[in-house]
Amino acid sequence: MPDADSIKESKQYYLDIPPRNEAFFVKGANALDWGMQNRLSRIFRPESGRTVMLAVDHGYFQGPTSGLERVDVNILPIAPYADALMLTRGMLRTTVPPTYGRGVVVRASGGPSVLKDLSNEQLAVDIEDAVRMNVSALAVQVFIGGECETQSIYNLTRLVDMGNRYGIPILGVTAVGKDMARNARYFRLACRIAAELGAHFVKTYYVEEEFETITASCPVPIVMAGGKKLPELDALTMAYKAVSEGAAGVDMGRNIFQSDAPIAMIQAVNKVVHENMKPEDAYELFQTLRAEQK
């Protein structure tokens, strides 16, 4: 047995280096538990603090959307370029390989189809099933101003309680019906309510005027929804404006998988979001990559 003095002398305690106590990089998440922060780190890149999510959950109320008829054929080749996939548990289990190593955000609300009032949603995923799937976050729709506004808020608060219990972050998605105004005043209201009631990050739409007031008044990260298909330069410009005005990334679907060169498009979006590449330069990159990938 070595004596105590020799053991002490062989150890290095680095007495001249203060202990590290770094703030967590995701907005509003500094006081969360380690597991919650770890899951958020699967979605948001530590080096940029931003995310490029690929939204492919449209089928939960629309069925086989154009571009999503065969997720195994059309989406899996794009998935490695996303920081996180946003999808349903059915598609995750049936189609996504368990070797997929990026973030997974699972849609947890649902019920009505596109043929009915979409605001009449219920929670559609049990928290224990989310744990079994090892998801990075759960997403729930909130319909501020909708017919079933209170019910959707109740869905959010129930899911937040369950997520806090199991260490799973909750994404509040602000839905916009045909009768709701798409302006900064409405989105300030909807995003703030979702955050106040516990959502750990919020997905909302970009607006040309005062978008920075939406991100500034929300105490958790805002992720921009891609919305309907736009020309590639317009989609890249929208993403650039959103992150320049405070968004912590994008959750794009149709603007990527409905492009005629989805892999080139998501690579260009990554450059905009994570490296602040100007839209014109990103579009030039898209065109170059599209030509190479044909």
C-alpha cells in the first residue's frame, strides 16, 4: 500500500483555476434541470444558439401532403442536415431509423382533420410514451383567439406539467386560423401567453413589421415557422430577417421538402441561420449545390 503522502503528492487539484460555472446558452433555460437542458442542446446548437428544424408533421391533420407522400424516400435523405426533426410519433416509429442522432420534436396534440375546426385539439401523446421514444421535446398547438382557445391552453399547461416532471421541454406552436390577424400585435399576445404558461420555446410566424418586438417580449426562444412554399430566395430572405430580428432559428417544412433541390435548400438555410450568411449569397450557394447534386 502506498503511503498517504505519496498519494497526495501525485494528485493535481488545479488550485489556481476557479471552478467553471457557465450560463446555459438557451434563452430562459438557465434554471432548468440538467436533463431538460441536455434535450434542448439536441435541438439548439451550442456554437450558434440557433436551430434549423425540419417540419414534417403536416400529415397529422392533412394526410399525405405534397412532398410527404413517402417520408422514407423524400425526407430521410434531408434529415441529417437538420438540427431536429419535427414529426409525429407514428412517423418516428415506422420510418425514422433508431440510429438517427439529431433532435426529435414530436407533435403531441391532435384530433380534428383539415375537414373540421382545427382548434378543437386534445393531447394525443402520453408523456410516458414520449420517454420511451427518448424525444428531445414535445410540441402542442395553441389557438389564441380560436373557438377552442381555452382547451388548447389547457393542453399546453397539462403538457408543461408532465414535461417538467420528466425533464422534457415543451414547444408551444401558435396557430393562426383564417379569421386571425397575422400581425405583430397578435403574435406578441400569442407567444407571450405560451411562454407565461410554461412553454420552453415557441414556434410562430414571421411578420415584416415589428417582428423584433415579438422576440424581445418573449422570455424563451422564438423559432420561426416556414409557412407556405415560397421561391427559394424569398424563403432564405425571410429566415435571414427572422434570425437578424431575434429568432433562435427556423422550423421549415414546405420551403425545404417542396423545393426542387431539398438537400441544397436545407444546406443554404443552415448557412443563413447558423452563420448569418446573406440571403443572396445563400441563394447562390443553393444554385451551386443544386447543380452539383443533379
